[in-house]
Amino acid sequence: MAHHHEDEFRLHTPDFTGLNNKLDRRRFLTKTSLGLGAAAIGSLLGKTVFGKAKNTLAGNEAASFEEEMLKAIPHFAPKAKRIVYLFMAGGPSQFETFDYKPKLVNMFGQDLPGSVRQGQRLTGMSANQSVLPIAPSMYKFNQFGQSQTWVSELLPHTAKVVDDLCFIKSVHSEAINHDPAITFFQTGNQLPGRPSIGSWISYGLGSDNNNLPTFIVMVSRNAPKDQPLYSRLWGNGFLPSKYQGVQFGSGKDPVLFLNNPEGYDGADRKEMLEYLSQLNKLQNDTYGDPEVDARIAQYEMAYRMQTSVPEVMDTSKEPNEVFELYGPDSRTPGSYAANCILARKLLEKDVKFVQLYHQGWDQHGGLPTAIAQQCKATDQPTAAFITDLKRRGLLEDTLVVWGGEFGRTVYSQGKLTPTDYGRDHHPRCFTMWMAGAGVKPGITFGETDDFSYNIVSNPVHVHDFQATLMYLMGIDHKRLVYKFQGRRFRLTDVEGKVVKDILA
């Protein structure tokens, strides 16, 4: 029986020997249409005719440089072990949220003074307006907490946790339109193709949980889809593909193509993956393509995720008190509130970078009504998230970030009444906040003028924000680099400085 079993095994075991044979000279010249031209091009590209990278001195130096840079991380003791980035896509208005400007009340409808605008460019949507009429916010502000922080009446739950938040009111960007502005925040460049901030963190720090991706993204289903989101915003760019963000959805299949197809019980899945791994390793030995290693790692991760993902995405065991804390939408899969609960569960599983996108903040008209709806959907879950992390002891080593790609203008775009107006894009100054590991709680950093049009003190550029975020994770943004097409790139390009005044 034993011999029969071995023979049967050999019959069903693929023979990889033939696949591993190198092409001899005669077969190469007869099978390759380009002949010696292909060999010449291959040598110019620094590869052999078979595609396997040459073991050149320059190649070794580049590889050792990148490896040595990674070995040095963390460059200093990290303040945060993990990050949650709550991205409010579309550009939330600072006037209706956190940047209180009481002097505007007596300036309703007046043209924005040229001394304030200073010739700064406008978008094509308001550049043809003969008048830029000032639009005071119709919503009231009050001071809250020991920090006496000004918060709009639209955010009553956030108002209760202001002493845990570090507000930055002087963030600024060069990008004035959505796609380049979001791309700039996420990748450090206005043009697509660079790695996202989560991918850089994943590349530099690796994973603390081998059964879940290092970088996970969720997009709210209960948000207006006024501006599109692209998967390249959480893409790996020129980094190996294993560092890209993995999008989790709601419903039965939170990760596409992860579950077994109908009618397949998966009993031989492990055996199939072993054979597939052998084929991939064979291809790697032949061609020397690092993406093959990434592919092997991703297949193995997918196999482990078949068990880990259903567990972490199941909120049925959460007590009623948790759903009440996060608000009425928290029982609706895919809502911002439900995603906040899932984000907390992912942090408990040591996922290093979690990003939640909530669209719908692009309010060129009908802003008072639209922003009230946006705040209603996000205010309670966001405050609950801070409260929940704090009571579980997670906030002390987790960094939470809230903000969009730019702010809004003091003037109304188009129609203006005391209760109906819109605001255009404004990258010159806007508000974000951080909370948790490594940042001072209950402070406000940076100041804008009476029109929230220009920065008066302590400007914070997008690259400064990125540098500070990486610093809190123990990374020197100038030293985390990756060589691509002959140049060494980093998230902050050639700029960025850590905002040390906000650090605890």
C-alpha cells in the first residue's frame, strides 16, 4: 500500500525540472525575434538576456544602502505604535467647525478686501465673480473643556473631548483642486504614482500582526459621493506591492476574492498554495523580479486572512453600550460609525495603519444644510472613537488624525443669504487635529487672520505634517528613502520639518 501511495503521489506531483531549464544559445537565437538585439538591450538595462538581475557592484551598493537604512529604523524611540487617519475628503469648512471668526458677523456680504486676498489665485469656479462676498457662519460657537477651545454647535460630541485633542489651525497646501490636493496629502506629491503615507509606514516598520495587512483602508458607505476616491490614494506606488493598502468593505465579503467560491470547501487550499509557491519561487530564481516575492507573500497573507478577517469584522459580540456610544449608524455595516468600531478592533489586533475615508465635504452651495448632515454622521462616532481608545488604554500609544485636503473660503461662491451660501476651495489655511500618542492634548497651534484667509503664526505645511507623523512613529522622514529610476525618493520629497511645539 505504501508503494502504491507513493506512485500515486508522483503521478499527481508536477515536475518542475523542465520549467527550470535555461535557454541555450541556439534556442534563444531561433525563438527570439530580436536575436542579438534583445541581448544588447538587456545589457543596457543592466540585466542578463534571461531577465535575471546582474550582480553588479552598483546593484549591490543600492541594495545594501536600502537594507541598511531599514535596519536603522526606528531611528529613535517611537511615541506611537499605530495610526488611525480619519480623512474627511472634500475639504471641511473651518468656519463651521473649529476656526471661530466673530468679526465677520458685521461684514456680511462685503467684498473681500484686496489686502487680504493679496492677489492669490482662485479656482475656476469663482475666478469670474466680480465680487467675493464675505459669508459669516450661521452657526454658533462656544468654548469647551479646560482648554476653552472654540467649537461649533454642529459638533457637540467632539466638544466633549477637546481636552484630548491637539488642534492645528495653520495647515496649508499649494494644491487648490481635489485630486492633486488629496494625492499630495496621501503621497507627498500632487501627481499620482508615489507611495501613499500608509505604504511608507508599512515599508519602514513592517507588521506587528502576520495574519492581517499592515495598512488597511475603509470608505464610508453613508457619505455623499461628490468627489471620487481612487485606490491609488492608498497604493504602493513604486514600492513593492505588498506595501499597498488593503481596502476592507462591508457585507459578507469585506475583502474581494478572499473567500472560497461557492461549491469549494477549501480542503486542498494549502496544498495548492504550496505548489503555487514553488512555481513562484522558480520564476523568482529565473528572473530575479522582486514582485514575485511580493506575490508569494500576498498569497500566504490571503490564506491567513481567511481566518483572521471574519473574526475581526464580526461586531455581533460588541455590547449594546458600544453601539450606543458610537451612535445610531453604528449598527449599519459600512457606515462611518461602524467603520470606527472596526478601526478600534483592528488596532486591538496591532494593525499599524488604519485609514477611514468619509466623502461629502465639498460644499460649493447649500453649505449650511450639507455640512450639518456631514457633522451629524461623523461627530458622535469620532468623539466615541477617542473615548473608546482612551478607556481601553489604546490612545496612549495610538495617534489619531482628523482632517481633509484643504479648507474653504471666507467668501461665498455664488448665492449668498444669511442661511444659504457656499464656499470654494481654500488651501492657504485650514484646520486639522491630532490626538493620542506623542502630541500635547488640549492645545491649539497656529493662528489665522480674521478672515481665516492667511496664516498669522506657526504655519504647518503638508510636508511638515507628514514629517511629524513619521517622527511620532520613530522615523526620521529624511532617512526613510527608496531608490527608483536612479533617484532616492522619500515621502516629504526635499521638504518637511517636524512640528516640535505640538509634541508631548
